[in-house]
Amino acid sequence: MKLATQAKIVWCPGCGNFGILKAFKDAVGELEVDLRRLVLVSGVGCHGKIADYLALSSFHTIHGRVPAMLAGIKLANPELIAVGFAGDGDAYNEGLVHLIHAAKKNIDATLIVHDNAVYGLTTGQATATSARGFRGRSTPEGNPEEPLNPVALMLASGASFVARGYAGDASHLKEIIKEAILHRGFAFVDVLQPCVTFNNTWKLYREKVHKIKDTPESIDEAMRLARAEDEIPVGILYREERSTYEEEMRIEPRDADVSALLERMR
Ligand SMILES: Cc1ncc(C[n+]2csc(CCOP(=O)(O)OP(=O)(O)O)c2C)c(N)n1
Ligand code: SF4
Ligand SMILES: [Mg+2]
């Protein structure tokens, strides 16, 4: 099945979102997942448009509530494969509490965060992941705060799969996304995504990003990599097997074929 839609892509030329779109499409193609079971959720922001560019069932939800929607989908029908796309402002500012609780509960869903370290759609305000000193609309004199480390936060919150990807390496990101979708439990992927218009980090990432070979055995080692500063490690930093919230709640699987449901409603 073709995943592209008729929608015109309105992201700025050179935006890191193109790499994420490509990686996701290729991951879904290679996994050969049952597309009737796949449900997407996207948040508010430039990243949120990704749902318009994929011919799949999707919700475009309100700002910060992507993890809450993923939880709702899985509690309504655990047979569905739920994948969310959020922005950094979306997930790490507006919706931070929802993110932490989705990880803590171990909802069986994947969350991909388009982390451009800026509020892109609203033209360049600082978010939780903006670098100290970042100059934008809300911080003309430079951001006075240290950035949040979302990967370290997710490790501390109990996410059972934690990864960092890079939009400039769609092939490596595709492999991470495949593993995230296959993971049973909350799979979190923070994607370093340059915003050419309001926070152009291409040069920085080209110099500092480096791929890790193996996933660390311990959470302490994962945390050390998450907090590394001289270079930025990308790859799967942590994974563990743990029962999911849906299993603990003993939610009954349902028929995932939406066409049969629609037929019954006619
Ligand atoms: C509750 C709420 N607060 C603020 C806004 C305004 N708003 C719309 S898009 C946006 C920026 C989104 O930034 P981010 O989540 O980082 O996504 P990006 O545009 O960078 O992909 C904001 C603040 C909103 N829609 N809802
Ligand atoms: S404003 Fe930034 S994040 Fe939004 S489409 Fe343009 S380059 Fe991409
Ligand atoms: Mg952003």
C-alpha cells in the first residue's frame, strides 16, 4: 500500500521533519505491519502535519496530549498499534506530565518526538530543550535556562525502551523506529530534528552525533550515555521487558478491523 497522501508538504525546504517522515515510511514498509491495526496520533506544531502526509488512520490531537491519546487508544483496543508524533514543546512543555505517566505506566505504544528545541509553528520561542543562550522570539537576550534532557528524564520515569535518533540519518532512524514499534511497552524516541528557519542545528549535529554500537546492559550506563556532552550518542540506549499497563488492567483484545466495525454500524 502506498503511504503517501495527496496533501502538499508545507515544511520548509531542508527541515529535519523530512528525514523523520522518510524513516517512518520505510520502517512501516519493512516491518510489513497490518496497516488496519496502525493508528497514528500527532500533536500541535509543524511536526503534527506528518499525519496529513501518511495514508493511515490518525488523530491530530490538542497540544501536549499525544501520550494521553496513545493511552486511550490502547485501553480501548489493545490490538491496535499506536504510534505518536509529538513536538518538543508539545511533549516537554505543554504535555510533560502526560509523557511521564505514559512511561511510568508502560503503555504499549511508540512515541516519536520531533525535537527541534524550539516552538517552530509559532515562529521560534524557546522550549524546554532549547540550549542555554538560544536567541528567539521569547528570549531575545538569550535563553537563561539549562535545557532539559528528555532521554535522561525518560530513563528515570520508567520508559521500557529509550532511544535517541537523528533526522539527518534516516536509515539509522528507520532501524530505531522498527525496534520501537516491535517493542512491547512504552517506546520513546527523541529525534534530533534541525529547524532550518528558527533553530538551525545541522552543523552542530553533523559534528557531534555519533552512533552507538550496542544497547547498554544497565540503566546506569544508559544514563551516562544520555548525559554525555562532548558528543551526542544516538541509538537504542535502553530496553527492558516489563508487563504493560493494558496487561495489568486485563483489557480484552477486540477486533482491530475497523471496516467490520463500520459495517456493523451501518
Ligand atoms: C495549549 C496550547 N498552548 C499553546 C498553543 C499554541 N501553539 C501552537 S503550535 C505551538 C508550538 C509547537 O511547538 P512544538 O511542539 O515544539 O512543535 P514544532 O512546531 O516545533 O514542530 C504552540 C505553542 C496551543 N495550540 N495550545
Ligand atoms: S519552521 Fe522549522 S520545524 Fe517548522 S517546517 Fe520550518 S524548518 Fe521545519
Ligand atoms: Mg519544536
